[in-house]
Amino acid sequence: MGETHKPKATLAEGAVPKAVVSRLSLYLRELQHLVRDGNETTSSTQLGSLLGFTDAQVRKDLAYFGQFGYPGIGYRCTELIDAVKRILGTDRSWPVALVGLGNLGRALLGYRGFQNQGFSIAAAFDVDPQKVGPAIENVPTFHLDELAAVVAGKKIKLAIVAVPAAAAQEVADRLIAAGIDGILNFAPVTVTAPSNVSMVGVDLAIELEQLTFNVVNQPSKS
Amino acid sequence: MGETHKPKATLAEGAVPKAVVSRLSLYLRELQHLVRDGNETTSSTQLGSLLGFTDAQVRKDLAYFGQFGYPGIGYRCTELIDAVKRILGTDRSWPVALVGLGNLGRALLGYRGFQNQGFSIAAAFDVDPQKVGPAIENVPTFHLDELAAVVAGKKIKLAIVAVPAAAAQEVADRLIAAGIDGILNFAPVTVTAPSNVSMVGVDLAIELEQLTFNVVNQPSKS
DNA sequence: TAGATTGTTAATCGATTAACAATC
DNA sequence: TAGATTGTTAATCGATTAACAATC
């Protein structure tokens, strides 16, 4: 016995809903725009209206993590940016492994949006020997067989999977075996991972399907 | 008066939660895999367990749209695929306009996953005269000034925005003026549209942030 | 001070899950 | 028939919103 109660801290963290975390990223993005536009402070009302949320939701979301505002004043933008970055873990830079050097993979190699938010693709992999060797966009490329060595050597914890659907699960398994803790999967297939590995899937065709549903079921079409 | 009651049908359609629609796309994807693997029928339990949902959720989601199963039997895969495609509107082919021929835009031009689900990029646009003219991946390219004419001529209703954040809102405005009904936005910025235009945003850096949050807040790290 | 805005509690709303009669 | 599985209703759960005392 002696383990009847789980530690409170862990419980509290685990209790944060996914939706809250994804809104946190949106708050961060808006805050960065606000600062760039010269704003020193903002409010839950302003932040919410920029994103189509209520002010109560903004405050409630932040309340999961602490107190960041000043009653009567609002939030100091740069202060809140720093706090949200700490919460999300992007107060530091993360090296990322990219697997798959097809069309999509090569595009992601050159995508500027990653660097801006503290991510840098540190190594890229493919099974095709013809696609690896020379660096692309200043990123060194390797055969997939070198995955474990490179991931360990560069202390990489995050990976992006941009391989065909049929190969995605095996690539994920190898990434996990190599010590990766989080995977962003672009292959249009469900990939499973143990619970200590975080998985996020983005299926580009599915995103378009959300649009067609809305267009087809649009109440009024002038 | 005489408008006291809104039409029932419209209300029912508007009542479908976003989360249900996105799960519908996941069901479709799994069903297609099941058929490819030789399965003729499936069940809410099987479909759910493939995706990590409960059987009750699968049945409840489908119930928004009708009755598709057979008590004691389950669902005939190809039949349910056809039904879900009809619901999502992907029982036909959709021409899509792509704006922005940077790294990401060009990769999306060659992405095979779109065709597989009934989407085909019918025209691509950029403001840089150097990037347009010759077809890329068999897709004709145009200067953005030709947007309205091409969209009308090809009867395009959906668009993908892959331009820098600073240009995204203006591009969206021009797409909407040209008659586009749905926009998939990859620019890392909130883009607003009138309520009769459907917007879906995908921010690749934000997806990675969901991973870092989980990794940083991982209960146990062996 | 008066006005603005937070953090937080309570009330509401909506979505998920459980249960089960009906059906094959 | 017995076993399996649906569609649907009721119960539970969780997330959003409203309200307000505390604060600047």
C-alpha cells in the first residue's frame, strides 16, 4: 500500500482537456500578433473576440495553469506570451526528426513557420538511398537505418511522419524504439502508440472533407 | 410574421456538432481500409476500437444522419462508405483552387491523398509572375489577378490558402469575392469569413505545440 | 472615486456513455 | 433458438457560460 493516493500535481496536469491546450496555442499566436502591432496589454474580452471565444472561456483556460492577469488591467502581452510558452514547452528550442522525403516531406523541410515557433528540423530520413545524402534546405539527410543513432546523438524527442500510409505504422514503431516521445503524423492512417508517446494526426484530405460537409449542408445558398 | 418557426430540416443539419463530422471522416477512412483488407461487414465495436472510440459513440454519430446498420449483423462496409461519402459530399469530385506556390503550396499540388478522396487541384495561383505560367504537376498556374475568372470558369467552390500570414486575409477576401464557399487555411493566422463561407485552419507549428505540451507534462518519463 | 477586468464559483448546456428492447 | 448487434432513450459526465466579489 502507500500508493492509495496518486500525486495531486500529476492528476491536475492530466486533467487539462485537449481542447484547452489547442486554444492555448491560438492565444499565443494572437498575443504575438498583438505585440507585433504595438499592444502592451490585452484582455480576455479582446483575446476571445479575436478568436471567436467568450471572455469567460479565455480566463477559464488560463486558470488551469495559474494566475496571469491583473484585475482592472488585463494581461501584459509579453508576460503572458512567456507564460504560455512555458506551459506549452516552447520556451526552448526543439530539434525535430522528419521521416519521408516525398513532396510533403521536402516542403516541411523548408517551412519557415516551424522555426518561428521554436522548432528546427535537425535531421531527415528516407528509405530511398537516392533521396538521402546531400543536405536539403541545410538539413542533413540520412537513410532510415540510421534513425536510432542520429536521434540519440542529436537528442531528438519529436518526429514528423510524412511517408505513405502503408509505411506509417512501421516508421512510428521505429521512431518510438529510437526514443521519440511525440509524433506528428501526416499519413492518412490511424497510427497507434503506447500511452507514454504522444500522437497527433493531420490528414489533409479529411480537413477538406470538413469543408465539403459544410458546403453541401449550407442552410442558404444565394 | 409567418417566420416564427425556422424550417426543421435546416435546424437538424445545423445541429450536427463539428466533432461528429470529423469523426465521420475517420470512420470513412477506416471503412476504406477494412474493405481493402477484404472485410465485407463491420460493427460499431470494431470501428470504434480501431479509432479508440466507444461503440456507443459510433452508433450515436451515425444516428444523426439515419439508419445504416442491420441489428445482429452490423454494417455492410461498402454500403456505409457510400452513405458517409454522400453525407460528407465526397460522393462527387471537387475541383480545388490553390493559392500560394511556395514550398508548402507546391507540395500540396503533388499530394496524392487529395485525389484518393475525390479532390483535384484544378488551378494554382501566386502573385509572383515568376512562379506562374508553366503547369506544375499538370496543374495550370495563374497570376492571382486571374482568380475570379478562373474560379468562375472552372466552377471551383473550394480553395486552399498557402500564402504568408500577412497575405492570408486579403487572399481569403478575394477568394470569397470570387464565389468560393470553403477555405482550408495553412497560414498561421486567424482568418475571418462571413458565416456562409466555411473556414478550416491548419497551423503546422500549433500541431507540434500539442506534442511539446504532452511531452513536457508527461506524468512519467522513464 | 468610478470603471474596468480579473479569478473563481455556480448554473447551464452539450456531448458521451450505459442500458436495453427490437431485430436478425 | 441463442448470440450478436443495432438504434435510441435515459443517465452521466465534462465543458462552457454567466455572475460576481475582489482588485486595480
